Amino acid sequence: MNNTTLIENFLDYYWLSSGASQNTLSAYQSDLKLFSKWLNDDLSHINSNHINDYFKHRQLSAATQSRILTCLRIFYQYLITQQLIKNNPTAKLHHPKQTQKLPVFLNIEEVDRLLNTPDKNTIFGLRDRAMLELLYSCGLRVSELITLDYHNINLNEEYIRIHGKGNKERLLPMGEVAIDYLNTYEKKARPFLLKSGQTDHYFLSNRGSGMSRQNFFYIIKAYAVKAGIDKPLSPHTLRHAFATHLVQQGADLRSVQLMLGHSDISTTQIYTHIQNVQLKSQHAKHHPRG
């Protein structure tokens, strides 16, 4: 069996067994193809030295190396279950130690400026304001926002149904401000964007279809420039702001974890670190002996 077939069979198996997102599957496919190309040999005929040599060759960041190692570990475990190999070459390899970087987030005043930037007198401005409000109101991943289906949002009951990583489902409450803008979008913008077509995508592009992650990121970066925000933004900037502001206002970590859809609460704890850094900064700035 050639490497291409091995990779394709693995991806089919992994999708069916784990419900992994398309983003994860695409990343794993890319990782395995690059490793296969470098190896220039049968993927089932390797040992841990090959993997170490590959990492030395690529000179990857700790985060990227860790992701690829996870991918290879799952891939070779699959080959074992298929009785194509006997031992997992990644078994004795360890994930590189990563320095934990605090995510960039916006303070409340910056969020207000960003959310107030879209022109509410235009169809696209109404759509964009509704998207930004929902993103901040619920702390969604951008992939969850742009793939949101019409039948998964209930404005009367004030909740949305989200299918997140691993196809895990969660119900999230929406704030009143977000609901108002979603109502306006549904009545005054979405019908015009829909044109004569039919789609279950809730947020529509100018072509009347779903929006891409890249397009949304361009939109949010353009609004940030317009709002005079010079912090380096990522697609998750408003998600980080959502979580940080909840923790700052006293929300318990378990509730924030559930709303974000984190499987491990240690992932959520980074937002308490952000709060601690801010408190230290304020102490140093304002205390007589800071």
C-alpha cells in the first residue's frame, strides 16, 4: 500500500472515529504529506530516529512540532490497529516544552470601539455588526461562527446550538444586545444577501453563500484598523476578550470552560493568568511601593 493510500485511509478512519473538524483533518493531511515527501520511503518502515531527524531538518517551533508529533502518534497507532506495523515509533518521543504565551485580547473600551465600527446603514454593516456581537456575546470560535446554520439559532428562546471541536454540541445563551442585532440582520440584511438562492448558512457572503474563515479575518482586521486598534489581532481575539472579561467580572472557571467548549479546564486557566498579570501591572503602577 503506497503512502498516499495510507494517509487517505487514516484520515477517513480518524474522521469517522473521532468526528474531527475539517480544519484538523486538513492540518493532519498536510503534516503527513510533508513528512512522507521528506522521508521518500514507505511510512510504515520508520523508527523514532527518522522522526527526530525530520524535526531537526524542519527546525520547527515547539507548538508546531508538538502538533505534528500528536498527528504521527495517532497515525501510527492506526497502523498498529490495522496490523500494518507492530510498534509505534513515536512511543518514546516526548512533546517539546512550550512557553505559555498569554493571548492578545481587547479591553472593554476597545471591544466597544470595534463593535461600533460597522456602518449600520448598509447591508454588509448590519451583517458584520451581528457577527461581531455574536462572537463576543458567546465566545465562539470563528469556525463555529461562519458554519452556524439557520436552524441552530433560536432568537425567541435566546440560545444557539453549536457543534464545536470533535463535533461536541453545546447550547449557549445570547445577550440581549446580540439578539437585537441578529433580529435586525435577519429582517433587513439576510434576505438581500440570500438573493434568489437557498442555504442554511446563517451568515452569508455577497454571493449568497457561507463565508470563509479568511474572509472574516480580513473583515475584522479592517474594522480594527478603522477603530484605531493597533494590537496584533487573531481570529480568536473576541473569543479571548469574552473569556477574559467574564473571569474579570467574577465568573467561575468551570462555567467559562463549558461556554468555550474546552475539554480540559487547564486550557481555560490561561484567562486567570491574564487577570493576574493585569493585577500585577496595576499594583506596580499605582501602589506607592510598587
